Amino acid sequence: MLTKYRNQGVGSYILKNFLQEYDENSRVAVLEYLKWNPVGSLYKRNGFKVTSESDINYFMERKPEERCLS
């Protein structure tokens, strides 16, 4: 794993660029991630909300009007 790159803003940079395109096209972004993965805080900071969960996954979505402007 590339832990030396954690908390350096790389994921935020990539995600914000991706979400900008979704916003421009009024698209809902949908994703899932494993519950043990700390990436959930990144998604929540960027406007994603949990829509459901399984034993091991969270399922999230982000509507353009719910985006974080930071």
C-alpha cells in the first residue's frame, strides 16, 4: 500500500476534478467502499451521503446540488 501518500491531498484533488465534471453535467455520483477503509471521511467531506449498507460495504451518492464548496 502507498501509505506515504495518505493525507497529502492527492485523493481530494482527483475526486474534486471528477466531481466538477459531474456537477457540470448535473449527474449523480454513486459509489461503494469497504467499511474498514478510511476513505469514507473523504467522501463525506465532498458531499456524499450513505444511502444503504451491507455487512461489509457502505453505498453512497452525491447529488450536484449537495456538493461541498470548499
